Amino acid sequence: MAAPDQLSPDQSQTADFSNPVRVRAGFSLTFEVPYPTPMLFVVQPVDRLEPTGTRQRIVAERPLGAAEGIHTYTDTHGNRVWRLLAQPGTLTIGHDLIAETTRLPDPVLPHLPKTLVEALPDHTITYLLPSRYVDSDLISAEAWERFGHIQGGWAQVQAISDHLFDECVYGYGSTSATTARQALDSKRAVCRDFAHMGVAFCRALNIPARYVCGYMPDIDIAPDPVPMDFHAWFEAFLDGQWRTFDARHNKPRAGRILIAQGRDASDVAFTTTFGSAKLTHMKVWADETSFDMTLDTPPNPRIF
């Protein structure tokens, strides 16, 4: 696995941050593996360059444990995937990084229009279709009844986020098999469910939408005492760009570090096991850090 200390000169020239912030983020996972087991991990953020500027750049990174020397490839959604054959015993794997992004909260652009399906770029069409956990075909009637009268693309998606935030209670109750329709019926959801429901409503309304996961530190807000975890939100394709929405919190946040994106959680699961491997320990961290910190600097004591 590549572990660059800094961007190349060409990459640095493309960086365009307004009010930058640096985030130290990472994770450590421990598994008990009874026999040789192929495993995939989608856990490594990469530089994200977009027409409107650089979303994020990885300033420094290092593998932890079994991630050292691991085989990697890039999937069809542009995500970095780790692949290994885990041997019997205890497997510990992780990643530690420093990333830079803007300190500005998620943009709010209420006047963005909705693009007609026939005018959408080809690469967005797959994000209009139902997928494993996004059964948008089962909520189409409800979507049009609740939101079909709203004019404007941003206005429709924001109305979806408002509705989910108001109607669904944050709390555990779903499983890794829970679909958007099931979460809607239960009215109890974790961030994964909020993202799936948001994507499902958007697709039912002919707005391309995709599932996103990553790190979300507590920047410019009161720290949350609950142990850190990976976070999920969604993006809707509006006015030619992917736009961030987060129905779990339903307010702009700063410092998101995107790990992966896909049709739903099945495309970006942090681990996929082709056999038996039991997760016994998980730790995730994401904290604002100073611009002079390196990976050799002792991290926040709560990290390790």
C-alpha cells in the first residue's frame, strides 16, 4: 500500500482550499480468523479532485498491522480496495492518516435546479436505479406524494432530509441487511439507514443519488462523548455536481473525509469476508490537528 508523506508538485498545484483544516483520522480492527479467509477492506481515503476544486488531499498516511504491504486496487466507483488472504489466528489491521480539506461547512445551494433524466450524464444513470439496500421502487408512490410538488432539485432533496430527520429516531435496531424501506417502516435508524433512505427517496424522484462513507470529526461543534465510528451520508447529483446531504444530522458540517462512494453500503462495506472472521475489536478516530503535526507526533491519547 502506498504511503506518501506529501502530495507531488503537480497535485499540490491543484489544491484549492478555502480556510483549510487538517484532520488526523484512522482506525484499527481486530479479527479472530479460524481458517484461511479472503477479505476485502474499503477503508483508505484518497485525494479527491473535482471540477469545483480539491475536496480533500492526503498529506501523510501509514498502514497499521496487516495493512503493511497489502495488495490494493481501485474499483469501478473510484474507491481504494485492500485485498488479502487472512491466515488463522488474530488479525489486526488499520490505517493512520493526516488529511486536509476545507473548514467551511457543507455548501447550501437552495436554488439549484433539478436536471431532466434525458439530460443527465451517462455515468449518473446507475444511481437512479434500485440497488441491494436502496429499494427505491418500493417507495416511489410515497416519494411523489410527499415531495413531488416541490419545485427545484435542492429543495426536493432538502425536504427529504428534513422529513427523515424529523420522522426517524437515531438509534440501533437495524441490521446489516436492513433496506431503506424497512428503515422507513421502523422509524429507527443509524447513519447507514439515514443515508439509504435519503438515496432511495432521491432515486424515486429521478434524482441520481449515491451512498458515501467516511470520517466526520467534531469540528467547530461541541465534542460528542460517544466513541467515534465511521459515518455515512449521501450525495445527490444537482446542477452537474455531486452535492452533500446528511439526514442523520441535517445541518452543514465541516471536515468530512470521504473514504468511499457507491450505490449503497454493499459497495463500500469497510470489510467483506469470504468465509468466517469474527470482529472482536474496533477503534476509529478523527480529530482536528495542527498543521505542524506529523504521523510521528503522539496522537490524541484516546486514539491508541
